[in-house]
Amino acid sequence: MGKRTRIINDPSELISLLRVFGSKHHKKVFDILSNEWKTTEELSSMSENNIAESLALLKKSGLVESKWRAPKPGKTPDKEYHASYSKVHFNFQCSLEDLSDLILLTFKTEHEIRDTMTTLEEEVKKGNQSMNGLCRVFDKSPVFIKGIARRSPNLNVKGQRIEWLGEKE
């Protein structure tokens, strides 16, 4: 397969990468997908852990791509996945304070950041999606806000905005 390089310009993207490669399970799924296209079912037969969680994290971090596998006659098509990149290039500078916040956010448990994440999700659902507005509400740096958003399964970072991905109310 081709050797594509992922260019990382935002320090908050470290959270996704460290979460993927800081877990033996997620790394194993990534390694399998680096070599060939696999469906969720095929991945499940190769690993005893939660494949859906790994795929969700890999998708959110932009490390996998998907396509539909042509089915056998009379069967439904299956979505299959493959690693998008084989290399990474970091192109950013940040303060040590921001870097330490990102590392702490990466390794805190869901329970430890749940209140902050829930409050951020509620703000975004109310329409406060701009980084400046969110920084004022939380009195935190943009890097911290993006870091929390990258940990949330319901939020997506788009430049200087945070978007709601969760179910519509």
C-alpha cells in the first residue's frame, strides 16, 4: 500500500494519536489495518476486545479510511477499513503549559474529565461553537478546549470551531 504522511499542525491532535498508540488494543487494530482492508467482523475474529471503540477512535483521529466491499450474490455489502497513513509529520509549536495540559487530558480517565466534557458539549449544543466564546466561558486556552473536544465522542474540532456530532435533540 502507499506510504502517505499525515501532517499535524494542531498540538491538540496529539491526544488522539497518544490515545491510539498508548493502547495495545488500538495499536493492534491499527497494525492489522496497515497491512490490509478488513471488515468489522474480520477484525472481531482477530481480537477479543471492542473493535467498535478502536474504529471510532481511529476514525476520529483520521487514521483510517473506509469503503464498501462488493458482496457475494444475495449478500449485503460490508464496510471495510484500512489505515490511511504510514507516517506522521509534526508541524507545530506550543507552550510547555499547553503541552502538559494535553498530556494530562490524554491520560485522565473518562470519569476525571466527564464534568468538563459534559459542560463543553452543552455549550456547543446551545450554539456556542466559536473558540473565542468557549475560551471565555471556560477561562481556558484554545488548546485545552480543543483537547477536551478531541476526547469527546460527540464533538469535532473544525479549525477555530467545535461542532456537535452527537444525536440531534
